Amino acid sequence: GGGNTRKAVLLHVFRDKTAAIRFVHGGDLKFDQPLSMLVRLIDEDGAFKVQGRCRFRRPDVKDGKWRDGYLEQMTEDKLCDVVDLETAIKYVQMSRDMINPVVPSGIGAYKRNVFCRFKFGEEWHSGTLHEVYADKCCSITSAAGTVVYEIPPDRVLPAIPKGVGLHLPDTPCRVMVESKWQSGLGKIVHVFPDDTCAVCLSGKQLPTYGVRMADINPVVEKPGEGSKVKAGDSCQVQVEGGWHEGKVQLVFGDGTCSVKTVGAGGVGTALRCVRAGDVGKRRGLGLGTSVHAVVYGPLLTLTLVQPGVASHPEP
């Protein structure tokens, strides 16, 4: 600590290369100050602002440890004055490589208060981004409430707030676990840039992490153009070889749907085929018209032979 530099405001510059200045602290005026003794202060350096939080290494201790500080000022030749937030000691004219300033707006997807997964040691943990620093490392508040510092960006997976494609946070979905689709609905909680999601599985309160997008079939509110049914449509559904009246409950991103039958099959049965009922009539479907059947799997095509009767699906 120590030093005899003082912060001042430049008032006038004279022909003899001297200046009049007013000191910020105390307000004293001083004339005949050589310009060579003045160093311009800067307000920002790249992505971060001066007069903000930082991590720094103390110049009087050689332990290499980073500490919490406040970057008070920086000169245009990158000499920094930092206040230690733990001891209130001020260190002046420190070189730029001894400080790691906070970038308030974050860097790319790494932004303050964004949920994330981070690797500490060999284990992955959940938390929220606490601060993002100029060297792209992060401090993270873990789920237990502790702040973990100096986590490199390649060990942090920030959640994507708006999701990716049909994989959106808070979206109901079907989930494949161990090569089998689960019978109940889960819900997407977070979406990550490594093409995985955190999902709350049916009947479980805590989310499961690392679920591949390919193993998730999200519910869609607006089915694509190729879909002939939407949630709420009346339909006929094939159950145990017969056709029964039903209503489409949910339509999924891969073109499949779930149906509640009126007379058979119950709710949530893994139904094989669905065809448009009175909805199809309103759309002008007639004899010999091909319509899409929606299945839990690939799309099939049904040809209407006579009202209420369908042929076998075409391959």
C-alpha cells in the first residue's frame, strides 16, 4: 500500500506545458503542475468499467492467491489502484496483469444470475453465475449457497433461457430412459448448449440432468403444417383392432399425439393409430382422400374407403 498519487481534475493547460488542477479530495487548487507529471485516467477498458469489483493479487504477498477488491481507478498506461474489500487497504499503481475485473454485462452466454452446470473437481454441480471476469472465468453460487471462484469457461454450462427449437423451458414432454419412452409426462426445466436438458421426470420432484435432446419429445402448442390434428380435436382411434371416438390431448414435436378415448382404452394408453374425425369433414375430406394417421413412431397414411371406415395403413 502507500504512494503519493492523488486524483485531480484538469482545469487549464498553459503554453509552458504546465497545468492548473483541482484535487478531488479536499478541493485544493494547484498551478504550475508539469504536464509530464499528469497521467490521464480511463473510465473503461474493453468490456469492463473502472470503479467496479475485481479479483486481484496483493503485490506485497507472493502466495498467488486472488482476493476480492474494488478497482478504484486506472491510468491510460494500465496502472491500477485497488482497495482490498476484506482489509480496506489500498494498493496503488498495480500492473494490469495483477487484477481481474468483473464484466457487469457478462461475456456471450455467460451472464450474471443465469442458472448453470459447472464442473468442480471431477463432479458436475448446479448453481447460478455470480460474476463473470475479464479473463472469462466465472465465480458461481452453488446450490448450497457457497461461492466458488476461478471456474474456467470450459467447465461451465450456462442454461439457454429461451431454449433451442421445440425444447423450451417449462414445456411438458415425453422422455426416453434406458431406450424406453416413459408413460407419464415430464417437464423441461433447463436447456444447455451441449444439446442436453434438465428434465423433471414423471413422479419425481428433483430434475434429472444430462438428458439428450434426442431422448426428449416436447409437447407443441402449434403443430407443424404436416400434422392433421391438434390438441382438442375430435378423432377416431384404433384400440385392439376397433375404432373408438376420442379427443386429442397433446401433440408432440415428432408428430405423435396422446388421445383420450370415450368408450375404450382409458387415458394415456399407447395408441397405435389416430385419424381425423369430424375435424376431417370440416376440412372437406371425402372418399379416397389420404389423411395422416398420427402414431407413437413414424407417420402412417390412411385412405378413407367409406365414411367411418379406413383401409390398412400404406407402407
